[in-house]
Amino acid sequence: MFSTGESEGENVTETFVVIGGGVGGGTAALALRTEGFKGRVVVLCDEPRLPYSKPPLSKGVLRGEEDPGRTALRPPAWYDKKDIEVRTGVAATALDVAAKTIALSTGERLTYDKVLIATGGRPRALPGTEGLPGVHTLRNLEDSQAISARLRPGARVIIIGGGFIGGEVAASAITLGCSVTVLEGQRTPLERLLPPALAGLYMRLHTERGVDFRTGVTVSSIEHGPDGLLARTSGGAEHLADVIVVGIGMVPADELARAAGIEVTDGIVVDGRCRTSVPDVFAIGDVANAPQPHLGGRMRVEHWQNAQHQAKVAAKNMAGGSAEFAEVPWVWSDQYDLTIQITGKPEPTDEVNLRGDVEGWAFSALLTREGRPVGCVAFNRADDVRAVRRIMTDRLPVPIARLIDPAEDLAELAKAYSPAAPEGAAKEYA
């Protein structure tokens, strides 16, 4: 099903193309050089800027606290030094895997030997609101700046969707003195991911800080009225706003792969080496549906660190090496003065085992299923997440009774049950 696509020799005449200008694409370009690839490297960025980091867009950049220019992964001179061609404002419009060519938005055709798809995803739009002034999604720098311009003290902000993006925008808007209402369609925020007790705590985090958090609410229409934007819900309620941000998830940007005949199921299907079903085509990041050896099954992980780490694995394999991506998923979100972290693959029906100071927002929840650990959710308690990730990654034989005992230190348990590592060995758990 998956092609090896292995290279031989020094590859000085080969061309490797990276499609995507996010963290994954930029990291992959660097990693190709680190792996010793000496051929041509081309990075296609459909945005008019060098590869950059997007997490600040809902936080520091949105609040006006961070210079957008500082989100760039590397300065222009760095790419010149590494002999990496970065084509900004140039999109890949079609991929011909038989001819090994990429059609570009400029009308050119670029021939490749191997290609890495790191196109990420795009925000889900609320039907009927596309292009409506004052209604925004958040995915790129222009989106962040457009929203930021409207976040003034006293501004009425409606956020549709109570997930991590919605939560980060809500936290930023509250910090700026806005009046914030979150309209969440599910009974609880993050309902498909978190057990109800944890979802309730997540919602309380926002309500305690002044957010009007409504759940079980479906927005049926948005229009401009004499007093601003008017959002109507299916229950007949009306909410006025100066700005509306839609944060109802994202869809993988897998159109190129789909049109090229590459296997696509909730993103581009890849193996542990980031190879797709077509020879010499690789995929990483939000767009890649990868196997999860520690959890079973497959999933896409929508987080920058996943893209960054997958990029290094893909680059190694493209350059002729051999590496498998087998990390336990880990994501986090900075909201207010808290860092919320999730590792593993939580489900709403998991058993919740709390430890730490819940009232002081410094606690974690070990999640178990059928007597085994399947994940951890933490609020300002990073050490617990690292420990659970280590226990799951190395399959440490920690007795479940000790894991769920809140008096036990998870980091000490992970250390106690870890086999002695060979000298010089190291693993990254966070």
C-alpha cells in the first residue's frame, strides 16, 4: 500500500518539494538539509510570507502584544544560507503523480522527485456567513489582524464554538475588556473529547472570568441590523455583536491528494513513515491521518508539535533514512493564565481520576478505560502529562491502583517503573 520511496547516493540532482508554509513545512525543509539531502529543496507557501508559527494568532498577535513578524520560523537569510527556495504567495493547484509534476498558481509546472504535503486544514465555515462583514474564521495572519482590529474595550464579541480555538479567542477578548458570549452547539464544550466533569470545569474556567457561555445552542442565521450583527439561534434567541468569530473546527486540506488519486479518509492516509499510498508522496501535520501504535487505530492530530515532529520523520525517510513516527498525541492550549494539556485519546465515557488543586486550577485528571490509562488532561500541571505520556509510550507496568491514587506522584511512578536506560539514550516525552 505504501511506497518506500528510498533514495540512493547524494541526490544532488533530485528535487524535493514541500507544499505548505506552516510549522510542518518549514521544519521539513530544515530537516532535509540536516539529513544530508544535497539536491534542490522548494517550499511552496500559498500565503505571502515565509513559513511561520500560527499558535500566536489566537493569543499574542490577536491581543496586539506580539509582533506578527516574530512568528516567522526563520529569517530570509537562513533559507538562502541553506539553499532552500521558498516561493511565497504561490499555491500548488494540482498534483500529477504519474508525471511527477505540480501545477502552480502562477501557471508554471514544477517537476519533483519527492513531494511532502503539509497543507494543514481550513476552518469550517458557518453556512450562509461566508464573506459577511464582521464574521470571521481564524486560520492565518490576515484573519487574526482583522479580528484584532475589532477587539476594543466594551466590544460585543460572539464566538460560535467552544473548543480550543473558541476558548483562546474568548480568553484574549476578555483580557482586552470585551463583552464575550460563546454559543456552543453541544451540551458541553469539547463534548466529543472530554468526560462531562472535565468539560464542565473547562466551561467554568471561562464563566468565572466573565464569559457568557451558552451550550446546546445552534446558530440559525446571522445578519446585519441597525445595532450591529444579529445572530439568531434555533430556539429563537437573538444576540447582538460587533464581531463574530466562528470556531467550529477545521477540515483537512486534502484536495490536492484526493484529486491525484491518493488515498484519503479524514485526511491523507499515511503509514508510520509518513508515506502516502502513492510512491514518493509524503504527508504530515493536520492533513495526515496517521496510525497510533500506542492507542490503536488512526487519527489526525491538529497541533503544531505533531506537525513539527512528523516533519523530521518524513524528511529522514525522504532523504533515504528509516524512521517511524510513534508518539502518543499531546496538545495544549494557553487560555488566560493557564495552560491546558491533553495527552492520549480521551473519550467522554472515560473514568476520571483527579489529583491536585481543582479550585486553584492546578490539577490533572488521569483517564482510564477498562482498567488501563488512556490519557491525561491537566490544567497548569505539566509534569503529570509528561509522566502519563511516558507511561503510555513505554508501556510501563504501573499498577492501576497506584496510577489512580491521588496521593501518588505520577512522575515518581514513571521513574520507578522505568527500566534502566542505556547510557546516552534519551526520549522526548514533552
